[in-house]
Amino acid sequence: MIGFSKLICGTVSPGDALRYGRDSSRMPHQLLQFSRDKKPIVVWNTTRRCNLRCRHCYAKAENREYEGELSTKEALAMIDDFASFGVPVLLFSGGEPILRKDLLKLAKYASDKGIRTVLSTNGTLITPKIAHEIRRAGISYVGVSLDGMEATNDKFRGVKGAFDDALEGIRNCTEAGVKAGLRFTITKHNYRDIPGIFELIDEEKIKRACFYHLVYSGRGTKMVKEDLDHKTTREVVDLLIDKTYEFFCDAKDTEILTVDNHADAVYLYLVLKEEQPTRAKEVYELLRWNGGNNSGIAIGNVDNLGNVHADQFWWHYSFGNVRERRFSEIWTDTSDPLMAGLKNRKPLLKGRCGECRFLDICNGNFRVRAEAVYGDVWAPDPACYLTDEELGIS
């Protein structure tokens, strides 16, 4: 996750993280990405059931019951382990997590244990009543997915009216005093909607917007050819940089971030190096502390059946199941070659990724994307849009 607003607008400096010793147990949530100890943020797919039919769904979710999902008792035990292990953030995802009947009970339990709780949802089921229940459960942030303006979004999500319902969900959260933001996954089919999305963000006074690069996994594997080409990706990132500047200069307090492509970190640094060289040095230090892609390090996933994965896009490879071993044991066990490799991947990277001069701020980007395209976990990430010259490759 690359905080464009924090980095471009100078709202965070290295001193802010050093004030807490870069200790995740002491740092406020907005600085966790710069921690030294890298305790994992956990994405838990609470259920696979979903009321929408999104084309990019890594969970291949459908609107039906799935057998074998973690029980309430098993989930509570897992949360106990998260708390003991020092997991700083638990993100409840799906499917559609609101379809899980004990969701808010579990969220309240985690919150009471000192874990920051976040909800990732399509937003269509958030009525005013549910929004107030979300607040009472202690959920600190709700990320609502929109994948374009109305026509684009509803086609992509497979249900007419999904756009209006999601927007109403954001409004209901805001009215209930719950911070809510927008999540947008960029593809060939919707990138032209981004200017309209920024108008929507402004009109609705949405406080946070995350723009996700496409990750080829699950149902999304079929979408490799629907990702942007490198030239268009650069143009989109340039637009996001410009809009971040524009919002900041107009004193709009919306936070802009990009997710799932750490080439953005390198590109942003190179832009700042030309335009704001002094700030660029601070940004480089922050990005180095961020560490680049943290799959298997500071981001982990537990699916609806209790299987542990390097992140939410690795469902085809499990390190173990929380029913059999605690998450904390699984996460620290490097006897699995993939877990060991992800935790110390730099010597294993091949091609452009292995030769890149920016590995300390990118960390080889998404290994699951390399596997999807080349069949090799350590091959170059095909979504890196930077040139050999920019990466220092001869």
C-alpha cells in the first residue's frame, strides 16, 4: 500500500515513525507500514458467500452456503491467538462479510482485544441499522468497493443497482460516524472512469480512496489480458499523482493510496526526485522502511476454511490450517520453502526483479502475479511498468 497523500504532500516524515521506535505495538495505525518488527496485518475471508458476481473475485464467491467455514468458537480462538501474537490489524473480508451472521460479534471481540478492526465490503447491504451496529462493534474503517461509475460498476459486479446500493452504504456509514472509503480495482474496462470517480469522491466528501492494481489470481487469472499495458498504467499513475496534488492544494482532506503494485513506490520516488529532491530523500527512507511487497511477512491471509496463505491472492497454496496449528506457529515456521523464500526473497529473484536497484523499496513486488504468468514464483513481476533504464538494469 503506497500512501500517495502521505508521501507527496509531506504529511508524514521519518521522524514520525522514529518517535515510536518503529515498534508496531506503539505506533498509530497510519504509521504501521513503517514499523521495524513487521507484525502481520491479517486479512480473514470470513465467508465465501457473496451477493454479487464480480469478475475479478479471487475467492470465486457465489451466493450460496459453503460447508466447513470456521465456526464462531474456532474464530474466537483464532482471534485470541492474533491478539497474543501482536497482530495489529484484522481485516474482515469475504465473499461479502456482512453475510456472516456472527461478524459483528467477532469484530467486537477482536476490538476489545486491542486489535484494530477493518471491514472490506461491497457496501450494498449496509443499511442505516447495520452501519450503527458496525460502529458499536468497534470497526474503525469500512472500505467499500466500486469498480467504475454506475454502468461500468454494475456490469463488472454482475448486479444492476450495485453502484447505488454501495454508495448508499458509504453514506450510511458516514451518517453513523464510521469512517468509510472507496476501493477501486483498475482494469482496461474501467480506467477511463477514474476522473468521474474523483468527482464522486469530491461530491460525497469521501475521506479515503484506494486504487488497486489488478492481481491475477482466482477468477482474476482469466483477466491477465484485461490488465492495463505499461504505458497506460503510467498514465493512470500520473493522473493519481496529479489528483493527489490537486486535492491537497484545494485543502481537501481525502487520502489517496495505491495498492498491489510497488512499482508505484519507485515511480513516485523518481517523480519527486525531479520535482522535490529534498522531500524525495525523506520519501525514499519511508519507502525503505515500508519494505515493499510484504506477502508472507507483514500481510497474511486466513481463508473461510481456516487455511493460512501468504496473502489473499494465494488461495492455491496453504501453509497450514488454524484448526490444526495456531496462526502464530504457522506464520513463523520457515520449514516451508515458499514461506522461507517470501521472508527472504531477494537472493531468489530472477531477471529484471533480481537486477533491480530498487529492491529495498519494492522487494520484488507480487510473486503470485509472476507465477500466474510465467509459472515461476521468482520470475519478474509482469506488472512492473518501469523501464530497464529507470531500474538501473544494463
